[in-house]
Amino acid sequence: MIVLKTNRELDMTFDRLIKTMGVPVEWTKHFVVIGDYLILQGRVRSLFFNFESKKVITNVVDIPITEDVVQIEDGNKVCNVLNLVLYAFGKWGVIHGIKVEKDYAQVNALFESVLREIHVEPGYTRENFRFYRDNLRINYEDVVQIALESTEEKIEDEGEEEEASQGLWHNLVWKKRMSSFIKTETTFEERQAGRLGNNFYMVGYQCPICRENLHMVVFPEGKEFKIETEEGRVLLARAYTCEHCHCFYTPRPKKLLIEGDVYDMEFLNDLRAYGDYVELLGNHGDRVSNYNFNEFESERGQNSSGEGKAAIENLCDSIEDLSREELFRLENMIEEGFYPGESVKALESTVLRASSTRKGNPLPREEKHPVKESPKKPEGSGEKEISAGTGEKRGVVWEEKEDVEEVKIPKEPQQVNPPEEEKEEIPYETKATPGEQAAAKRRYDAKFGVLDRLSIPQMKELRSQLEKETKLSWEDRKDYLDRITKKEQEKKLNHIRQRAIEGQSSSNYGQIMKIIKELEGEELPLDLKEELLTPLYQRRKTQAETEVAKLMANMPKTLERAGYEKLKKKLSGYPEADLSVYEEKLMAAREQAEGNEIASMMRHARTGSRQDLSDLAERLQSRGFAEELIAPHLEKINARIRQMDEEAIDKICGNPMSLTEEEAKQAIEKIKNGMFLPELKTHALEMLNKRLVKIKTDECELLVSKLQFAMTEKMRQNPRHHFYPARKVMMQECTKEELSEIQYALDTYGTNRGIFEYPILVVDTSRNESGKEGMILTPEHLFYHTMMNAYDIPIWDIKGLKTSTGLLNSGIFVELKNGTKAKIPYAVERSELKAWGVILRDFIRYLQEKPDSRNVSYLAKDKHETICCFRCGYTYKGGNICPKCGYKMNQ
């Protein structure tokens, strides 16, 4: 079991997740990881995520925390491992309020990029989420442990530095949503002073999530920033951000922010991506005003309302003629940067003064939480309900909160008659005769004559009798009760002083602590409590040092580790004593005991094989020795293991860049199945994988060029023929549109390909040109799919290929070595059928002539003219900074 304490970023993320899901969990800010469970521990109910069954449940379970709690530091790799929950369970659709639009292959690729830095392979499917390391399955708890133990050092790859961690992938498409933006009163000077930096200035609007003030950037007129949204491309005149939630907001075209109809972009806990995007927007913004609303790029220059073009000076000159709606809209346009700063500074007070004098503002400005039910207006009052905006029903969309109650202001009662003079109220009036009162007084005088000799319980009994007595006058009874109270306080004080004296004279630390706690809990005047406790505190310190000195004097010369831990536990019970003077003695005893035990283990251990060394290292780490004592021994053991592993890997791989394809595949299998240090195994597999990718990419590119050249000489270009852009795919420069038909065909009937078996040509014969039906040609197979069935033929099983152009039975027929024949799909006209058959036959023969172990040279490019951003996938030319998301490390 692993227990983690959240940091600020994860706290914000998972608090928001719990609110989004609407589950009754009061989170304690602790993660508990057990097997394949991630548990958000609650005070009563806890939230469970199961990666094996993909279930999300809450349950009342008492989780005993016996492990040390690990504080998650900012930037720790375990943050990304915990954030996998959002994407994994969001894609499964079991977290209400979170939707992941990527397909499973893309999500799995995302997880692979996150887990690659800790050398873990994801296996994310529709049924479960499993993890593998060194080809062995591990559970989620193991993944978290690996992330905790992983260092932050970057491994250099033979002269090339690895890219910095890319974090989670961000699709920079702004989402449409409705939100509530509460507005607070701010002045022009306050907004200018509250700078975020990068041309972002504070505004009066509050973030709908955390209620902190937003910051706004305005883009100059004619230089509006272009973004992608769910509704198409939009030109931004202004944008807003919350530095606490790492979110961006901007109104939809022709809208104001106060109306709540916005686009948003969330970066959650990816501070690097958020900071880059702030800088990108800030670089395009300026300290200017812009009278334009946001608008769709396709509508630029069309139906421009020009609402903001009217100078604010002209509007203020005729401010008395403005309706409430127009005045409210003008006030918010000032806030949102539609008018120049100098004009706003001079005239904002005029607008605010006019707004405050109007009755019935369209939207309340000072209510932070609107009531659910507003009081009904009397019929015929002549007032109409008005929304923000002109000509349409627009306004603030109030945030729904279950705990918002109706605010009712009680009316003050009206005084009709002046209040009568108040009379002193007497608790009761005795009905006893004077004789009975005198007798009762004599009886109680006799009891009070011996009051000094009564114990506290007897005094309580006497008080109880007095409170029930009805034959005494009210004044006499009150006098007796006051005398009892005074006497009780005297006895209590004497008891407290006596306990303080006992504590000062005690020679037992535990007894002194007990008396101190008693006195600290008593309700006494501060000066008296200080007078009693000060000498007790001094006595406690003296006694603590005395008992610690006695413990250390009786410590045996040879101390076992168990005895050491027992002694340390006892010493921790004396926080007032100065233990620093004994620290050196304790550490020397511990080092001697553990050093002797470690030396004995090293002398008698077997070290002839790698397994022997691994077992020895595991035993050293499992015995609980001090890290500084076993570190030199582990370093020597690991150095020897590393040397043995390097020699074995070098023997398998040799020079990876000179291996043939078959040699590289055999080396991968040997290393995967072998026992090597994880970092050496990962590094070797990555080098071999890169080698195979380069070999197969180059091979595919050469084969595509050869086939294209043969077809160009004898056939016209055919839109139904799709050649695989292997190098563009490897460089991630290929768009979805370029690969749509190819990918559909591969996913439909080309699924039996090998991991490095790239297609050369896809022939699409489907009616809707989707790639669903047709033929795929690879260096190893010929796949084809008709309306009803799908087949694959190994290239080496093909005996020949014949073409028929007859009226009744035209087509291309493949003859196999076992004597069977198959008709394959084609997408050429009858006039080109024969030529296509000859080209395909010759090309298949060429493939059959080339051996599996052929060595294809590869010339790697150091730089690329076309760059594909590692964060958002945007393709551009020139420069290191992505113009879409602001990422700075693309070279």
C-alpha cells in the first residue's frame, strides 16, 4: 500500500473532479494506492477507481494507514501517473462531466508518451487498463512506486539530448460552454495595477471556478488572434485567463463576457503549457482598446454591428437618454476593453454614477449569490423584466448551487403603543408564613455553621436542597447559594494549588505531565494559571533530562538494531530534553551493529553470477539498514551487474546501426526475454526499435518510389490509389486527411500486419471512397477485402498473376503455390487493366526476390524544414516556437 499526500495542483484537479462527479466524498487530501485501485480517501466515504474492472464507486471503508505518508512534490513524475485517471476513466465514460474525444489508439499513444520516461508500457483497452515493464505485467501500485523512485536526471542518448517531458497532449480547440461570471467593483487604476504580465491586466470579472479575479488581454484592431473552436475559426478581440485554475475564456462572437456564453480552454495542471499559451497570447496583445467583438473568420467584414465604434464621449453626453439595458451594456463594454484607456479613466465615474441612480438594474451588481426565487412584482406595476443585451434574451447564466437558500429579510414590527416601564423580574415568590421562613433560616444557619468542614460532594448536595427550597425568601436563598459558590471556588483553588505542589515535588516525568495537563484544562485567570504552570514546566524539563541521562547511562555497549529502535522510541517521549548531546553516541552504536552485520553478509554471500548479485542487493535493502551504510556496497554490486549486463547486451547487439532487419528482430527478442537492468534494457530496446523503424521507413519509401515510377510510365494518375507516406508518418508531418483511406483500410482488413510491416499501396474500391474495401500491398502480404469477406496472402505464397480483359470474366487473378486462385479488387478502367496487371506482377516478383535479411542503408536527417509540434500536433515551417500553442522546444 502506498499513501500519498496531494500537492496544490493535484488538490485543485481532484477537488474539481469530485465536484464534477457529484459524489458525497469529503476528501482528506490523501491518495491510497493498493494493487490496481486508486483510492481518494474520505473522512466517511472514499472514492475508488479500479483499473482492472474500470469501475468507479464510493464506499464507507475504514482504511488503516500503517505506511509512511509521502508528500508529492511539484513536478514529480507521480503527478502524471495520477492524472492518467482523468483520461482513462473519462474515455470509458464512467466519470460524469468528463469527455475524451480521442480514439483508443490515440489515448494509448498519449499514455505511452507519459509512461515512457519511467520505462512502463501501457495496455489501455475498452475492457481494462494494464501496465507492463520488461514484458511482465505489473499493477498500478507498482507504476506509482516506480514513478516515486525514478530520478529527475535526463539520460543522454549517444550525443543527442532527450526532449524534455512533453506532459499531457493538448488539442487546442476551444470548447463552447455556459458559465457564470460575477462582477466586482473595480476602478481603472486598480485594473491597470493588477497585472499578470505579458499584457494581461486585471478585470472585475471573477473566475466561475475559484472566484478569483480574471486577467484580460486585448488584441489590436486588425490583428485579432485566430483560434480553433468547435464552431470553426474565430478571431479574438480579447481573452481572459485565471492564473489559479489555468483556464482561458473568451466570449462567443457578438457576445460580452458577462452574458456567460463563452469558449474556454483548460490546461489543468500542465503549468508549462499554460505559461507558454499566456506568453503566446500576450505577445500578440497590447495595451490598447478594440471596439470589435469576437467574430468568426468566415464572417469577417460581414454584418458588422459597429456597436463599439461610437465614442464614449458622445455616449456620455447623451447618457440621460440611454435605457437601462444600454447603460448596463455600456458599463460592461468599458470593463471589457472596448474603449481607449484615457477616455475610460476620465468618464468611467460618470457612467457608474448614472448606473447607480437608475432603479432596477437589469442584473444585480453586488449580490454574489442570487436567490433561487425572486419576489413577484405586483401586476400592473408597469415594470418589464429586462435582460442584458438588445433585441434578444441574453444575460448572466447563474451558477447552479444546491446550498443557495432564499434570502428572506424579516420586516421590523411596528410599534403602536409606547413601551411600558420594565419591571425587575423575581424568579419566584415564597408562599411560606413568616414563622416557616424563620424556622427554615435557622435550620440552614446551623448547616452553614459547619460549611468549612463539608466536602465538595456534600456542598453539591446542600446546593441541590437550597435550589428546591420554597420556604426561604428569595433574598435569603440567594445569599446561601452565593456563600456555597464562594466556598466551592476556595476549595477548588486549594485543590489546584495542592496538585501544583505535588507536581513540583514529583520525581516521575509521567506524573508531572499528567498534572500539567490537568491544570492546563482548568478555567483559571491567565495570571494565576501562568503562576502555577511556570515552575511545573521547569520541573518537567529538569526531570526529562534526568530520565534521559539515566537511559543513556544504562545503554549496553553492544546494541542490536531492535534495541536501538526501542531506545529511540523511549527517547522520543521526552521532547523537552536536549538529545543532541547523545546523538553521536547513538549513531556510533547503530553504525557498529549494522556495519558488523553487513560485513558478515558480504563475506558469506555468493557473487559468481548476476542472479547471486541481485539476490545479495535485495537482501541488503530488505533488512532495514541505514542507507548510508549499504550505499557503498550497493554501488559496487550495481556496478558489477551493470558491467555484466553491458557485456551481454554488447554481445547481442554489436553495433545497432549496422544490424540487418532480421538481426535487429532477433536482438529485440533476446533482450526482452533476458534479465538486464531496466535502464540498460530500455535503452537497448529503444536503439533497436529506432533502427528497425529507420530500416522499414527507408525500405517503404524506396518501394513506393519504385512502384510509382513503374505506374507513371504506363498509367494515368488514379485518385483511388493511395501510397503510404512513410517518412511523413515517422516525422508526424502527415495530416488525418492524407491518411484517412489508408488508416481505414489498415484498421478494417489489414490488422494482421507485423509491427514494422508498413503498407506500400492501398487501392480503394469502396463506393463511398472510405477505404473500407479494396487491396493493401505490403512487402510481406497482399490483403484484400470484398463486400463480404477479407483475405490475406503472403507474398512468398504467390506463384503468378494473370489478367483477363474478356467481357464475361475480366479481372486480375492471383495463382497460389498450392494451386488455388483468387480474384483481387482493382480500381482502374478496362483500358488500363492489362498494364496494371503487368506492373503488379513484376513488382510482386521483385518483392519475392529480396530476402528478409536485406540491409537497407539509411541516411538520417538532422534537421527538417517542416516541423510538427510535439504538444498540439500543428505543422509549420521555421522556428522553434509553435505559432498555435507557444511550445518552445520543437527543434
